[in-house]
Amino acid sequence: MTRTTRRKFAKTMTAATVALPVVAGSLLAQTAAPAPPPPTTAPAQEPAPEAKRPSPLAVALAGVVSAQSGQFLDEEEMQRVFDDFKSSVPFLERFRDYELKNGDEPDFTFHSLVERW
């Protein structure tokens, strides 16, 4: 098992940030369905275009998975990953919006089972 240094981690994160728009664009191009034929009857109320568009957070997270593990996943599995991210975005946004006060302590403390010293 190789050990990751802070410098290597920072380089990886920078590369992922730079490559994210490219990966997200290609992911959306791969998963885009062909346009349905125009309806013959009067359309009912259609949702706003923002409701049809996937969340940028879901696209970004799916892009990270695609960049790291895309060669091991087929299109169906990648679509399931993307759908999972789309369904969890409201929770993630609500979680991110929760404000912590400076005095809030963590819910748990980590203690390793192995004594090293």
C-alpha cells in the first residue's frame, strides 16, 4: 500500500478540478437521450428547464467517480451511480447548509484499536 503525501494529494485534487468540466461534459454527452418526437396534442404544463437539468453537484460527483473508476464501470452502472448522486443532492445541500457554531464538538472521537507507543 502506497502512502499519499499532502503534496501528491494537492496535485491530484488540482488535476481533478481542472479535468472536471471535461469529464462532466463527456459524461452528459454519453448519457444524453435522443429527443422525443414532438407531441401531437397540446402539451400539459411542462416543468421548468431547471427541473430537467441535473444538479451541478451530481454531475461533479459522477465525474469524479468516472475519472477514478470509469474504466471498471459500464454505461448502465455509471448511470446508476449518476442517478444515486442525483437523488442524494437535496440531502447533501441541506447537510451543507447546516451551520455549526464555533463551540460545537464532534459527535464521536476516534480511538485506534492498536496502541503504537
